[in-house]
Amino acid sequence: MTDQFTVKATYGQVFAVAQFRAVFAGRLLGVMSDTLRAVALAVLVYDRTGSPLLTAVTMTINFLPQAAGGLFLAAMADRFTPRTLISTGYALQCAVGLLLAMGHLPVAASLVLVAGVACLTPVTTGATARVLAEALTGDTYVLGRSLSYIVAVSAQMVGMAAGGTLVVWLGVERTMLVTAGAHLVAAAISRLFLSPARAPRASAPATGGGSIMRRTLRGNAALVASPGVLKLIMVQCLPAAYLAAAGSLLIPYSAHRGFSPQQTGVLLAATSVGMLIGDVVIGRAFAPATRERLVLPLLLVMGTPSLTLALDLPYPSVAAAYVVTGTGSAYLLGLQRRFLEAVPAGLQGQGFALLNTVTMSIQGVGPLVFGVVAEFVPVGIAIALTGVGSVATTLLLREAARPRVSSAEAA
């Protein structure tokens, strides 16, 4: 472990950095607005079509289009200044919200519009990661990444909780206007408070010249060929896909068990509560080296509780299982430094864009696969199988999950 990562930082030190505060505020507004818009659009689509399938597609339309953006556009994250990319991304989201609110668009056009802007998400994610990597040093970077993750989870929780109420209170169109306004504020914050002086990075030698698409394809190939990058992407993404799959089966599981809507709502929030607890406790209480040693145990903590849902546990035990599962997601804290150091310097933005692309794609596929499984076996068994898959994947990737031992430590 490099010397700058051995000194434990605090969350106060992270928030003392102005660039981080700007990113944090913009991300909070942006993610919450995205979630509100998804809920409002789902209500609109269901009212117009009565189709559960189209409604489900509406709720997940932000995921799979990100794969296209990550595969063909991610080089933009290292070619333009982060301030330009982030503020432009929020501005485009604002425009989409205005069109959905006032354009009276057909359902198909609305979905295409949302999918189109979602293609740019990996680019803005990569640009945000560049800001964090350049503005934060040592352990403040690790905690900054953790806070970025926490704010995304918290904003999604608030967006989901407030979405239904706002739609009932304001109507779909006015709720869309609220999301457009929040995205506009996020764009203004990014434009005003992110540094304008950060020059675009020079391309890594492996990417050469050419169009953005060609640069992206060459950059992705260079990233995959870089020692350790692919394994670190897999160990960050695959276990999280099983976590998403377990959460996606909660509504049919609750219906099968006869839980009330209020109990189901608590279960839907339980994993996110666990994530917040795990990140805050592990990030605040443990030194950087200890966090890296905890990666493998936390991965097992994340996968094991789901195994118990093969049994008809009482409701409090089910809720506890999902909270404990969520705490295991703090394993990501122990991988941030290693991934940052593994990615070539000229490809940092694209490296994080690729990580986000793989994460979103796999999290979109995981629920689909285990949803099919649940058609053939009891839903509790299907959830237990997500735990089996998570534990098995962890064991297969255990070498990548274990911390490296430096020469100083080995001596």
C-alpha cells in the first residue's frame, strides 16, 4: 500500500474539499431526480397502456442503454474537462424532463428519449470519477468514493419514497417539471463550482487518435489488457448483481408470504439501510489496511444471509437478513485504492466509465435471470440461489479480493 493511503482520513476532511462538495451536491440532486422521473414516467406509461411489462421496462430503461455509452462513448470522459461533461449531462437531463412534462409525447418516444440520455451516463460518471481522483488524495479518495456511493443509494431511497406521493399530489407533468428544475440546479452547481482550468487528459498511447468511438474501443481494450483491471471490475460487479437480483424478487416473495404492503416497503428499503450502515461503520471505524483485509469476509457476509430465505423465516428475520446483506456491500471500500492504481493514468475517466457500464449491465441482467428461475422454483428458493451464486463467485474471485502484500509488509 502506498504511503499516502496508509493514513486514515475522516469524512470531515473529504467535505473540506470544495470540488467534492460540488460533485456531492450535484450527484444528490441528479440521482434523486432520475428516480423521481422514473416513478412518474412509470405511472404515466401504466395509465396510458395498462401494460405491466412496459411499466417494468420504464423502471429499468436507465440501465441497459448505459452499456452502449460505455462501449462507444466513454473516451469522452478523458477528452473533455469534467466541468463541461458533468454540467452538460445535467442540462440534457433537464431538457428531457421539460419535454416529458410539456411535449405530450407518445410512450415509445418518451422511452427512447430517456434511453438516449442514459447512454451518456457512463461519460458523466467517468468525469465525476476524474474529479474525485484529482481533487482527493490518499484515504480521503477512498472515503470520497464511499460518500459518492452513499449519496446515490440515499437519493434513490428518497426518490422512491417521495415519487408516489409527489405524483399523487402534483400530477405526472408537474413532477417532471420538479425533476427538470433539480437537474437545472445540479447543472448550475457543476458549472459554477467545478474547476474550469482542468485540461483534458492526453490519450494513453494505446488509444491513439481517431473518432471518439474508435478511441473508446481502443481504450477499453487497453483497460482489459492492463494487469489486474478486469479481475477488479469482476469482483466489484458480479457479487453486486446477485444482490440486485435478490432485491428484485422481494415483491413476489412478500406476496407469497402474505406480508402487508407496509412490511414489503420496509423490506425494499432494508438492503439500502444495510448499505448505509456498512459504508459508514467500515469507512469510519477501520484503517485503510484493515478495510482491504475485510473485502473477502464482507463479500461472504453479503452473500450468506440470502441462503436462509429458502426457509419460511418470520418477518423480522427476513428483514434482518436483508439489512445484513446490505452491510456486506462495504467490501467496495477495500477495492477503491487498488482499482485507482491499476487503471492507467491517461484512462482514469474511461476506466471508471467502463466499471459503471459493466455494473449497470450486470445489475440489469441479474434480476432477469433469477426472475426466470423464480418461474420454475419457489421464490424463496430463487432468492437462496442468489446467495449460492454470490458465495460461489466470491470464492472463485478470492485471489482478486485479497489485498496485495507490499514488499515492506512482507519484510
